[in-house]
Amino acid sequence: MPDAGWLAVADLHYGFEVHRQITHGALLPDFGMAEVEDRLAELMADYGVTKVILVGDIMDGAGSADLTADFLYRIEARGAELICISGNHDRSGLRSRRSFVPWHCAEGNCFFHHGHQPKEAAKAFAEVVPQPLGWTQIQGHLHPAVQVCDGAGLKLVLPALVELPSHAPSERSFVLPAFSPWARGGSPPTATVAEWVCAKGHVWQVI
């Protein structure tokens, strides 16, 4: 939301390649962390962002806690306020160094939660927002993606922004695409209102 000065991203899974090597012995190319940081810095600069809302799964696992903490300090040093929402991958090694919240309610009638605890989030939303008219729920966790095929065998899997059916009039609900290049293999929920494919420099709606 460039007019309001905030940016929300989900599922950075920072340190994926390092954590997976430590815990599983996986030999992965070391590019994901640099891509996440560079893209986030570019978006912040392009849109004049003053607040970054990280909608859960900021880190990938215990093996990436220190790297993720250092990354967050660098982002903060760019002049942005950070809101860190707890996700199912965010471990105590990072939570002990950063303040986390289970959800965030602000920014022009928006309610943010990661999405891994839907019942708890629904209860919190009902308590915080007794009249949901005009509110928007924003979550991550599902890593929605869309397959794009050319009919000749080429297939691309691209992250997607998905709008879900709402449970009340004038209420909207969105699932953010995974920001990590390692977490783009999900699929959209079965019931959707609309989907937008997200590629570098381009966003287009799936018809």
C-alpha cells in the first residue's frame, strides 16, 4: 500500500538453503537469501515503505535463526518499522532476539495472521473486530502458486496472490504469495474468488 507506506510479505523462509544443509545434508545453491533481501530492499525503495509487515515464516528453521536475525536488523537499518508475525517455522532462536505478535490489526482496517492457526485467528478477529464490515484479512502459509503452460511441454510454476471467499458482507480475505524462491510450489485453495500470478516486474490476473 504505497499511499499508506506499508508493505506486507509472507513466507520469506530466510536461510532455507543453510538450514536444510545443516539438518538434512541437502546441497543447495546459495542464492535464496540474497534474492529475498535484494527484492525486499528494492520494493522498499521503489514504494517509499516506512513499515514492513512480515506475515509469518520469516525464517526457515533453527539452523537459520542467527542469519535471519542479522537480516532483519539490516532491513530495519533502512529506516522501516518491522512488524513480525509468528509463523509455524519461526523458532525460539529468532523469537528471543525479536518481538513477535500472533497477529497484527491496523493499517486501514487490515487484520494480518500467518494462517497456520485458523481457529485461533478467527477467534481473535471476532474479538478485535466485532463489526467486520470493510475489513480485510491477510495471511500467508499456503504458498499459493499457478502453473503456466505453453501447450508444447513448457511449464512454469509461479507464485500467486489469491482472494478467498469472505464470510461477511464487505469483508475480503487474501493469501499472500510466498516471498521465498524456495517456497513457490504450493497450489491455490480450492475455493477462490480471484488469483493473480506474480512474476518479477509483472502481476496479472488469471482469467
